[in-house]
Amino acid sequence: MSGLDPAIHAVARLELCGLLAPVDDAEFSFLRDRLNVSDSVLSKHAKALEQVGYLHIVKITRNGRQRTLLSLTPAGRRAFRSHVDELRRLAAVADPSYTAHD
């Protein structure tokens, strides 16, 4: 069976993980705008990732305003890397001339 992680595989979740992978955390509003989704859609996908232990969601007060920060957990980072590795493997099977830097 495929090594793709069904918790990550939904496009919005995959993109969310991709945005969070290179950073410690990001604000909900930034992620919502980058993904071009509604608050409710991002909340749904964030909660799904949080339930499997891949995402940490924390509410903080910054400059007198409530902010929601999202970050990948160590397990989430590992799962995302494994998922991307599997996508690369599948791409190489489909096109033997594929390289990870294409």
C-alpha cells in the first residue's frame, strides 16, 4: 500500500504542512490568506491535523489582540517529510527521468 498519509493528503492539509514546515509557527490569518480559504475551512483542516498529533494550536495575546498560532509538532514534521518522500517516489515511478529538483 502507498506510504501517503491520509491525514496529510488532502490538498489544503498538504499545503498547510508545506507552509508550516520551514517555520516555527505562523498566525492563523496569514495561513488562511496564503491558502485562500475561509476561516472555517482552515479551522476544519487544522483540527483534523491536531487530532492526529501533527499540529499544535495555541491562542496568545499579542499587542492587545487575540492571535491563533499554528505549528507542526515533531510528529507532524516527520509525517510531512515522509509524505513528501512518498510523493517523490511516486513521481519517479511515473517518470523515471524525474528528479527531486525538477
